Amino acid sequence: MKLKQNLGPVDGLIRALLGVGLFLLANLTVEGIRDGVLEVAAVILIFTAVLGYCPIYALLGFTTRKPERD
């Protein structure tokens, strides 16, 4: 099964930067359960940025990716 990318480059960059920021925040300042929650959120953001695919966008029929020209 091939995932159809639905994230544009700006959306992907913002997700990647937020993911890295959350990961750093979780590891440098926060402790306890919040640390784990932030790390999971960071991994999800980075993972979706790398794949260029967001399952929530797919469920809603939303995309930030420009259509490819033939």
C-alpha cells in the first residue's frame, strides 16, 4: 500500500521543527509523565514530516500539498 502524500513542504518543515523542539523540551526541562507525552508527540510530528503523510488530513480529505501537473 502506497501512501499518497498530503503534506506540503512548508507544513512538513513546520512539523519537523516543532517535533525537534518538543523533543528537546521533553529531554531538557520536563520530567515525569509529561516527558513521555511530549516525546510521543515529537515522534509523531517528525514521522509525519518525513513521510509527507498525515492520517488525520487523509480522514478529513484535507491536503496542503499542491497538485502535481501532468
